[in-house]
Amino acid sequence: MQLVPYLIIVPLVAAFLIPIAGKRMKDIPPVLAACASFTLAILSCLIAAAVITCKVAVYKVGNWPPPAGISMVADSLSCLVLVTVNTVAFLVAVYSIDYMKKYTDTWKFYALFSLMLAGINGVLVAGDIFNLYVFLEIAAIAGYFLVAFGVEAESLEAAFKYAVMGAVASVFIFLGIGFLYSYTSTLNMADMAAFMTMNNSPELVVFVSVLFLMGFGLKAALVPFHSWLPYAHSQAPAPVSAMLSGVSIKVLGIYALARIFFNVFGFSHAISSILITLAVLSMLVGGLLAFGQTDIKRLFAYSSISQIGYIALGLGVGTPLAIFGALFHLVNHSIFKSLLFLNSGSIEEISGTRDLGRISGIISKEPVTGYTNLIAAFSICGMPPLGGFWSKLIIILACIQANRPVLAFIAAIVSILTLAYYFRALTPALFGKEKGEGGSGQKAGWAMAIPMVVLAVLAIAGALLIVPSSANGAHILLKDAASVLTNGKNYAMMIMGAM
Amino acid sequence: MSPIQEKGMSLIVKTVTKLTVGFILLYGVYVALTGHLSPGGGFAGGVIVALAFIHVMLAFGKEVALRRLRSQTLRVSIGVSALIFLYIVMAGFSGRSIFNCEITIPICEMAIVGFGLFAIFTALVLLSKTDKDAE
């Protein structure tokens, strides 16, 4: 598959051209970033269309056969996340054209944004575990700087916390990779999986699993490791929050976790119970802490922790239906959480504050932001016709089907909890009487409005992903992606077969 | 004496710097040019070229060094060398003859490692805001 490496090359070219255009030509960096992410969205759709028919695309770098050479793998799971990520990234890039105008030196933002996109795409197509780590670091380091982009005291503090925690996570992951390499003497994930099936896994693998759980759990902000997220996601500029919350925690955390634990180690009972414990903790703690928040972006950040819990719960339960639900929720959550964060940026511009007590009457002040925010909130709360409802329903049904009624009950309770805190926070903000104080009252320009509308449409259309039909490519991709994870270590056979 | 000449180190250091900077630069370029043949490669070349500018900075103060070398130049050289790096990556991908030409690869290798390292190293030292001179 010749197109796969371009997923990394295109954003890197943009990232390096932007500093050359630099300060002098102010209009070029945003256009370059938007063009690059648009190209990526198209590329990932093309690759996904090819993968629907051929199941897996392997690219051998320099035509060296793996495991000696480096391979890039785009299977259904990668493609599902690739399409989601690059679509969201393109819309966020368009949104930032208008939003970033109030900052100075915006070319740095676009360069880092493209670099982060390169890292995220790299993680998704990495065929060997060390490349996965390298791209994960590229995305994470670009993320640290993007969080600090406001250079106010709070954003610098948040970035510092994120950087320290992220570095600790990276050390755990790196250590784990080192141990794993010493045991399997290969870095290629398919080869590693084949080695694991042939040999009994010693206690070293248990130790490595714990290291990976800590490392990727920290990147995914599962509860005992979540403390950086509310700071980083609330202090970053709105487009960055949308990228971090919508895309970054899922790819760097959940995707990498799922890939390694399901496809390389093989899913075991122990990992299942650990994932379920972390997931339940995340859902409850994130949901309960969201109640006390007065800052709109902190509220969204805590709700991210809670929703990541749902995804981890689906993966932890581990039945085909649960994994399907988890991946479906991952796609949905990417869409509506990035929409919520883009909304928060536009709300901040309209009312000049992020304090929920002082935001009011957004719908009458600016209908586009207000109504799109309403749709996103409905979707995340699980209102029936929207995507979020179906994914949560599938996860709850899967818990019942797997004979775990307690988990189903907790998932349902947290869903009600989500509804409660969004209702409490957003009703006065959206419908409340206009107080007419503060803020520029400035309306969002077209570049900010269009991405929000498109994301709102996608949040509604997300429900279509469960319609089983041979014409519905997205559904087939989602089902294939779930089966990649359910097949577990057969991943090795699949990759070897494609080579 | 102008304020710029008052800064930096003594007359002896300044005179020696003036005499040696050219040679250091030349040596750096030589190491970078033969980078593909020697151990360490263009890496050392980039560092030596960067050291020439740091030498000027130590002797004459930051302002003189910055007048020779603007941050825009550094940014462009980082960008260009990274792009050349990408070009080599793509050469590996495509495996076509125009990319795999035996002359382009060493030149590119020298360019990226030399330019890139020079620019990064200089940017880190020269443009750091912690220095008192930056006030």
C-alpha cells in the first residue's frame, strides 16, 4: 500500500515549511496546516476504502522484509481511528484560522499542530513497537508546547504538570519496551505476538504489562493517573484542547493500550479485571468531580475522563459486542468532545469568561455556537437519536450479555450523572437570561462556525455507524476494527499473511 | 569606544577570536563535507560550525554574534535541513534511481546533519533568554 507513509510525510512537510514561511507571510501557516490536514483526511479515507476490501495494508519501508525492516501497518482498527482523527484535525485546523488570530507568533502553533498530527498518525500506522514509542513522544512533546501556548502563568503551570507526568509515562513505556525486547528479541509487533503464542509468557511479561498499564493509562488519563488532564485540557487554547481531548488521549492512550494488550500480549483475565477497575473508577470519579466545576473547560475535561472510562470498560469486558461498543464510543466521543471544546473557545470569546456562573444566554447571543453545543451535549449525555446514545447502549447491553449486571448498572448510573452535570452547567449558560455583561459580544466568523456545524452534523450522523448494510462502509470498518481486537494474537497471522 | 566594543572579554581574547574564527568555520565545513566518510559524520561538523559563532558570542558579547546571524536565518536553516531529511526518507521509500543517486545521498546527509545541528545548537545557546545580555 503505497499511500500509507504519506500519512506521516504530509504533516511533516507542512511542519517544516511553516517555519520557513515564518513571521513574514502571516497567511501561509494557517493555509498550509489546513491543506495538510485536508490532504490527510482524504488520504485516510482512501486507505480506509482500500482496507475495507483487503483487510490489511502493510508497507515495508525501503522494501526490507519485516521483522528485520520497519513496517507500517494499516488494518481496520488503525483506519477507523485514522479517519476519525484526520477529519477532526482538519476541522480543528479550519477553526484555528479565526480563533488563533488573538495570539502572537501563530506560525509556531501551526508548526506544532502539524508535528503533533504527524506523531498521532505515526502511532496509528506504526508496525513495530519502538516506532510507536517514537511517534508517541513526537505527539506528546508537541502537545506539551501547545498547552503552554497562551504563556500565561496558569497555562505554563498546566504544561509543566503535563510534561512531567507525560515524561514519567514515557519512561514507563520505554522501560517496558526494553524488557520486552530483551525477552522476545524483536520489535515488530506481529513478530512479537507470534513469539508470545509459541512461548509461555514468563513473569517478565506481567511486569511489562504493569509498566504499560501505568504508561498508557497516564496518557489516556484513566483515573489514578488523571491528575494532569483537567489542567492541561482547560488551560490550552480551544483548538488544542479539542485535539488533546478529542484525539490525543484516545490514540496515545486507548489505541496503543488496545493494540498491545489485545494483539501482542493476548487478552487475559487479569488485564480484563484491571481495565474494568480502572474504567469504573474513571467513570465515577470523572463524573462526580465534574459536578463541582465552575470553569466550563474544566467541566468538559472531567467529562472526558468519565467518557474514557466507558471506552476502557468496553475493552475490559472484552466480548465482541463490548469492543464494538467501545470503538463506537471512541469515534463518537472524538467528534462530540472536540465539538464541545471548540464551542468553549467560541463561548469564551462571546462572554469573555470561562466561569459558568457568568456565562448566560449563549443561544440568543449566538445561535450557531449555542445549538451546536446543545447537540454535542445531548450526544454525550446519551439522548436517543444521537450517536452517543447508541454507543452507551451497546456498552451497557454488552455488560448484561457478559453476565456483569453490576457494571451495566454503573454505566447506566454514570450516564444519568453525565446528563445531570451537563444539564446543571449548560442550562443557565445556554438558555439563561442575557446578563449583557463583559465580553466582546463578538460573533464567531465563518471559519469558526463551519467546523462547529460540520461536527454537529457528524455527531448526529454518528448514529448511522450501527446501521448494518453492505453499502455502509463506516459500519463495516467499525465491525472489522472490533474483530481485529477480538481476534487477539491472530493479528500476527494476519500481518504475516499480508506480507 | 562604542558600547558594543566595551562588552565581552579582553582585547587579547577578541584579537585571537578574530584570527581563529575563520579557521574554525573552515574546519567545521570540512568535517561536515566529509561527514559521510568519517566516524561521527556531519554531526561533529555542525557542532564545530556552531562553536565558531559561540566563540564570537563569548568574546564579543551576544549582540555582535546576533548581528551576524539572525533568528530568521536559523529558522530557515532548521526548516530546510528538516525538509532535506524528509527528501531522503522519501528516497528510501520510492527506491527510484534519481533519488538513489550516489552523489545526492552524501550531500544530503551532510546538509541535514551539518545545517540542522548547527542551527539547533546555535539557537539553543545564542537565543536563550536566560542570559543577562538578552535584557
